[in-house]
Amino acid sequence: MKKKLRVAFFDTKPYDRHFFDLANTGETSYEITYIPERLSRRTAHLVEGFDAVCAFVNDDLSKPVLDHLVEAKVPVVALRSAGYNNVDLQAAWERIHILRVPAYSPYAVAEHAVAMMLSLNRKLHRAYYRTRDNNFSINGFLGFDMNGKTAGVIGTGKIGRTLLSILKGFGMRIIAYDAFPNEKAAEEIGFSYHTLEELYAESDIISLHCPLTPDTHHLINHEAISRMKPSVMIINTSRGQLVDTDALLDGLREKRIGSAGLDVYEEEGEYFFEDLSNEALDDDRLARLLTLPNVLVTSHQAFFTEEALRKIASTTLSNLDAWFAGEALENEICYRCNEPECRKEKAGRCF
């Protein structure tokens, strides 16, 4: 019987084990070792003897960790996420292949963004606790009709376009910004592209759906907030570092921002996905956000639907299947992917 290939699976949660066990069947199934700890310099020694590593968004794939993987002769890392800003791609180049899940369920994230909008607008998160205390007053819960308001979506990839379609169903005016506009999608869905300055000035709700790059780091900052409508609602289900937390807190304090829904946070690595209910937070900014009645924080759960988790598991394992079979790696990523001459397009692999 052929020996199964071994995969070290870091930052394991019960739902990871459930959905990957369901997907890990058939002739090409793997011997997966589920490791609760995150991949880091401290835990990198655990990869010894494995054929591949599976990592998540808060695992550390910096140069020192990648160096250890190279020494352990691990040739491939399969990210079970779309984002890869936790990977030093230059350090991985020509040493370790990095695979990802570019899409799983745009509906999951877009629908979570809408849920945050509705909760903040109609104060559902506050009403839940008030009625549990037998307090049936509705003072302070005044909302607004979303119909007729303007929603600005930054980033019109699959998730952004899905959100635009949903918001159009509310009867909202929908506008968007993207560094690379998709005019065909704009015509099909019925939205228009604007400059960032116009989007800031005209939007009642702003939702972020763009990747984290040097150009988008702290996209929402003091200057951007100063250009927005007073009482604007800001939703971020993309990457935490798109928002300057200090600027956000200042905007909330000065009532330049009416409300904020955050499924991500720029310093979330030590907190999100973990149960810290018996501990005091040592991040003063996060602790302050959690005290504000017009701020709704969820713990990076926008992706968390059954459909999305099934897709993540199947795509992650299919990526590994392609790697070990010597096939083209459709979902490989490297720091040279945006160059005019893309080796992957010709040879099937980044290197």
C-alpha cells in the first residue's frame, strides 16, 4: 500500500478538522496532523518529517519561518485562505511554492457585510441585550431607510460585486471604486465607478472589499474620514490594516463617523479566533472599540458558512493534489505575479 503524504495543519479549530476530514477521502487522501498552535518561529520545528504545511491567515510565514521549512525540506505551503499578506513572498521565491484559495463563497462575506449594516442601522445588537433585561424601550434605536441612500463599495472583485447586487435590491444608489474598473460588471449590475474622493463625499455607507497592498494600507485614515459625510457608516470585512484604528477612533469620538462594523482588526493576530473570555485585553484600542455602542466587532467570521468551509477544504486539498502530481498550479501565488511576463501562465508554475 502506498504511503500517504503527510500534511502539518496549523492553527486547527474543531470546524477545520470536521470539514477537512469530510474532504480528505479517496485515493489521494492525506495523513493530516492537526496542530492547535499557530505556525511561528516557536512552532516551526513541528514541520520536521512532513511533506506539506497547511496554514491560515494568522500563521507566521515570515523569512525566518520559511527558512526553517526549507531546512526541513518542506516544498509547499497550502494556505486555506484567499489573503496572503502574512507570507514573505520574496523569501519564498524559488524555495517554497505558496498555494491559496482565491475564492470560496463571495456570498458568505457579502451577506455578513449586509448583516453588519442592518444591525448597526437598526441597533439590533443593542436591542437583543435590552429586551433580555425586560427593557422594551426603543429610545436610542432610531435608524434610517436604506432605500434611497448611497452605498460606496471599495473593491469590485467577486465579493464587492456580490455586495453591490444585494444592496441594489434594497433600492440603494450603488457606487464603487476600484484601481482596475470592471465596466462590464458595472453595466450588468447597474453601478457606476467614481473616484475615491467622490465616493467618500457621497456615500452614506462605505464597505471595504479590496486586498491589502502598500497602496491600500490605512486607506481609511484621518484625511479620508475628513472627506466623508458626517454620520457615515464604515464596514470592513476585508483586511484589518485597511483602516487606521487611531483615525477611526478619532472619527467616532468626534462624531464624524456614525457607526462602524469590523470583522477584521489591524492587530487581530493575538485575539481573533481565540477564547479570551477569562482574560483582560492588553490592546487598549480594541478594548475601547468594544465599549462603543455604535461599533460592532465580529471575530473574522464573515467567511464562516458551511458552503465556504466546504469549498476551502476541497480547494486546499486539490491544490496539494496538483502539486504532488506535478501539474499546473492554478492557485499558486508569488511576488512576481503582477509582472508583464508571468511564468505561471506559460509553464503552469511560478518557478
